[in-house]
Amino acid sequence: MRPMLVLGIETTCDETAAAVVRVGADGRGTILSNVVRTQIEDHAPYGGVVPEIAARAHVEVVDRVVAEALRQADTKAGDLDAVAAAGGPGLVGGVLVGLTTAKAMALVLGKPLVAVNHLEAHALTARLTDGVAFPFLLLLVSGGHTQLLAVTGVGAYAKLGTTIDDAIGEAFDKVAKLLGLPYPGGPEVERRAAGGDPRRFAFPRPLQGRPEPDFSLSGLKTAVRIAADGLRDPSGALTEKDIADICASFQAAVADMVADRCRVAIRLFRERHGEPTALVVAGGVGANQTLRAVLQKTAEAVGLPLVVPPPKLCTDNGAMIAWAGAERLGLGLTDALDVAPRARWPLDAAAATIGSGRLGAKA
């Protein structure tokens, strides 16, 4: 990869982010800036992300976030080699804001535009942070996505497994909501679980032992709801101990399920693609420390390194967009200024439906 300087813009959900990444002559990336403006306070009163509010918030701050990223990187816009932005998947109103900003900059500066798949940016982050070589097994876990993919190159993804209902991050958020925990729910469940007993409730481990590495969270969520409803006092409240134990037991069930599904995926990977260089975890749920610990043991047991980017690069950020843009630019992959934002954009288009119909559900 030739030396280059790339700006990345991320606006697919509720973070407005921009970053500048420099790629050296050795192909290694250096993050010169990584600015993230979160919208947690904007959405907290609603218990989740409101698309219209998210889009307006992006409009209000995106220019300032980009300017701050350039300032922190001590870089002038004219020095950039390309402008990259997440082109989807995500909330299309937010995607439109970031992509339009990138288009305007590319046009004015006369620089290439790279529309990055947000999921590919997560997938390639481990190459920025740890220099992971292809091919590797990717566990993509976020609020909207739960997939296991064989990553054999930039733009080359083969889906091995996915969720038949909720994403893991979504399940964490829904459990938090039914327990009355504040938004954002996922980190709050993890915090409460740290003080709970993971053995108190024998929650199910969905699809454990199945020969295909798919996921299911709906039955587990139902079990959590039944357990919580059985413990509520006449006013509907739960004790702090009950909440902590439910969170710990739920988190333990998810970790066991993920470990089992990854073991199956590693076997399939080896059958279909040869030996993976690593088990890579990407996406916001990758910041969960219990999940990391379980996957570390899983990877060690099968002789693979576990690679998980730092927590701030697991959640949505501009650095991952800039790096993915640089990877694509290095291969001559750029986009025209009329490229459209995409609400849906699967990494493996040939496997857009779950398991090729194995379980009869859609991804």
C-alpha cells in the first residue's frame, strides 16, 4: 500500500465521527486524530435511537467534527489523498449527512471519494490496530449485526453464520429496558453483571451444539423476562441483587453461546478456507470484557490468536472508516459522486438471507 493520508467520516447511527489516518510506506496505519461526538444525551429520554433526531444532530455538528479532526491531525484538507465516508448500512438519514459532506469535500478538493461499507470498516479495523493478515475469522457483534464471516481480502467476505432474530447488542439493550436500566443499555447490563451471580438463573444457550454457527436471542430474552416478572414486588420493582444476578446470568448465557458458535465457525472455516490467521472480534459488543475473556479461552483452545481492537475502536468511529477507505484506495477502488446512501448493505451479498434458508428466517 502506498503512503497516503485519508479523512474518514462516520454518521450511520448516533455518533458523529471524523478521523485522519496516515498510511506509511510500510503499509501500516497511524491514527492522527479520532473525534467522536456522541448523541447519548439526545436519545436517552426515549430509551433508544430516534432516527430523525440522529439525522438532525449529525447536520448540526458534522462540519465542526471534521474541522476538529483536521486540526488535531495538524492536517490541511488540501493535503488529503482521499475523503472516505460510511455509505451504509445504517439509518439512511444519518448516512446521507456524512456521505454528502464527503462528496462536497471531494468535489471542492478534487480528491477521490471512497464510500465505505460500515461493516467492512469494523471488519478491517484489526488490520489497522494489529496488522492481521488475510484470511481471518470475524465475529461481528454490534447493536444491529451479529455475524461470523470468513474474511479473505478487502471486499471478500463469506458468511458462515448470522442471527435468526435479534443481534446480540440489541438483546443487551432490550434486557436493560425490561429491567428498567438507563440508556445505553448494553454497558449498563455489563456493569450490573459485575456484581451479580452468573449461576443463579439457568438461562438457555440457544442453538448450542447445532452444526451451523447461527445465533438466536429471542428465547433467551423471553427467559429473562419470565424470570424478572416472577421476582417483581407488587409495585413491579426488582431488588438490586435480582437485577445484578439476572444481568450476570444473561451475560454468561450469551458468552457461552458465542463461544460455542465460534468453535463451530472455526471448524467450518478450516474446511472451506484453510487455516485462519486469527479470530477477530469487531463491533461495539466487542468491548464487553466478559465476552472477550470467554473468547480468549476459546481461541487459545484451538490454537488461534484472539484479536480485539481497543474499546474506543470497537464502537463507531471515524478512524475505521478512514482505514477502510485507505485499504480500498490502495486497490484503486473509489466511487463516483453520485453514489447513493444505503440503509442495507450486506458484506456477503450472496448470503443476504440467513443460512441459505437453513432455518427459514431472514437476516
